[in-house]
Amino acid sequence: MGASPPGRFSAHDLSARGNAFMLRQNSRPATWRVTTTTQFGVSMGVLDTLRLDGRRALVTGGSRGLGLSMARALAEAGATVIIAGRERDALDRAVEQINAVGPAATALVADMASPENAEEFCARVLADHAPIDILINNVGGRRINEATETFPLDLWRQMVDLNLNQAFVCTKRLGGAMLARGYGRVINISSISATMATAQMRGRSYETSKAALSMFTRAVAADWASQGVTVNAIAPGTFLTDANRRWFQEKPELKSGIEARIPMGRLGEPDEIGALAVYLASEASSYMTGAVIVIDGGRTIW
């Protein structure tokens, strides 16, 4: 029997996976062996439900920061990962990191700043890299710190395109393609700024876009829940990405001020978001959709 296309399982594949799961299960001490059942009726251990073997994942903005941390985690869990970013050099460095922990990764140069660019990118992915089983819409950022009363309309539209509209396009095109297969995972990267105004920042296009992205997540999750495709979001607080480290070197008082408002008293490390992405991408989260999960060291509870 021939191999199934990447991201799809034949009956033979499922049988082999089930046998492997049971072998691992039976080798574990009975005192801590825990089982669960997937939609395929295969009994497997809790940790096995986090495996992503045979799945193909796409992470936009995956060449650095939280995107790279999530891409690396997905690969370590067994997924074949595609990352997209603007700079070839950064993508090549990221691929080296991903290849060190999982299957060979693919890098695609793409500028997702506009919906039109996102449309072209999705067409390329569907033509050359389908099927996509896991989509992480990670592109975004706060590039302009301008007061609302002087914020130019064209710049406002650019920021909404960057933080919201390109994610809509990718969800529509790549997430929509999952519906015909009856399986998929869409993970949108929102922010705690979706529910609170960030101090010392102005303009508010970022907060507005992220709030819309969180609600878009919930609405599409309701539409697609009965069709096998889950749609969830992660709302990170402040993490020590390379960009933030450089920023805090210039403004150490800003870092200490943020830390003072976090119950844990520290900022997040990028690798701390990876396991959450794996959970949402895996069978372990099969009954979760429409969730916006906050990971912020407790920042939003004070």
C-alpha cells in the first residue's frame, strides 16, 4: 500500500499509529498510565495526544520571536513545518533551528503586510504546499506609536491590514481548505492588548485590531465547529523576544515597570509559548474551539 499524502492518514497509517501508541502505553508503569480516546477510536496515552506526526503546519511570521518558538515546538512534536517571513537570511537561520529538533522545514519569503499580499501567498501555498493541517496566524506588530488625534487614516488602515486583515485572508483561504477534509487547526495570535489599553502607547490601532481578531476567532470557531476544524487564539503578554530585549536595553525602566505589574514578577521566555501552541494544534485540544487563551504571567488579573 502506498504512503498517504502528507497530513492525511490511511487506515494503515492509523493502525500503525495505534499499535505504536499501545506499545508505548504498555511499557509504562500501570500506576501512572493514563489513556484517552481520539476521534479515530484509537486508545492512546495523554502525552501521545500531543504528537503531531504526519501533520503539516504553517506559521506566518515564523522566522523569529514567538513565531519561531512555536514553529520549533510543533516540529519537535513531529509536525512538518513551513514558516513564512520577509527576510531570507532570517528564514534560513530559523530553518536550521527547526531542523535540529524535527522534520525538515520549508521557508517561504512573504510580506504579509497587506491583504493582497496575503491572497497571493495563500494561492502559492495551496498550489505548492497543500494540504495545511495546522495554521498559525502570527504576523502582526505595533510599528507606529502615534496619538489617536493625529493618527493618519492611511497608516491606521495599514496597521489594521497587518494585525487583522491578513489573518482573515489566511483563515479564509487556508482554513477554508481544511473544511473539505473535515480536519484542521487554526490558531490566531492575539494579545492581552485586545482587552486592555497598554500604558505608554498611543494610536490604539493595535488594541483595536487584536480585539477584532479575538472576536473573529470565536465567530469562525462557531461556524466551523461541526466541520472538524477548530479555531482558537493565544493572547500573549510581554515576552523577552530578541526585539524586546533590544528595546529594554535602551529603556530598562520600561522593562522594570512592566515587570512590576505582573504577579509573577518577570516577563515570559519565548519557549514558554511553544507547548501551548502544540496543545492547540494537537488531538489533546480536540474539544476546544473558540477559546482565547491568555499567557501573561498573571498580568491581566491585576
